[in-house]
Amino acid sequence: MIKILLINSGSNVLVMVIKLIVTFIMTPIFVTNLGKYDYGLWEMIMSVIGYMGMLDMGLRPAISRYAAKYAAVNDKKNLRLSILRLCFSWP
């Protein structure tokens, strides 16, 4: 269990470090090619998209959990209700 935890934590840290390195490399390239104004616009759009992911409020994992649960026990009524709740509660 500890070995799996260390491997997963290490891979998460590695992914964050790689993203940081790519960001430091790509930022000057974006600024040079897009210009300051367009790069600022790009960053604002990416920030809004990032916040939209936070506003999800856990709907995707919850729907995935309940859809898998109801599909496993072959409860088609509750499976359909879960999917309908997703469709009507999605922002």
C-alpha cells in the first residue's frame, strides 16, 4: 500500500514539475508570436476555462460513480435518472 502511495505521489509531483518546465519554456514563445495584447487575452481565456473546471463541483465524478454502481447491479431506472440529473444540472 505504501509503495503504491509513493509511486502515485511521485508521478503527480513529476507531472507538476514537467508542466512547470513546459510553461517556462512556452511563455516566451507565446509572447513573441502572439504579442503582449493577444497573449494577455489568451491567458484570460485559459483562466476562465480553468475556473469553469472548478465550478463543476464534483458532478462528473459523482455521476460516474453512480452510473457505474447502477450499471453493475443492472438497475436501469436509477441509471437513467442519474444521466437525466446530469443533463439538467450541467451548467
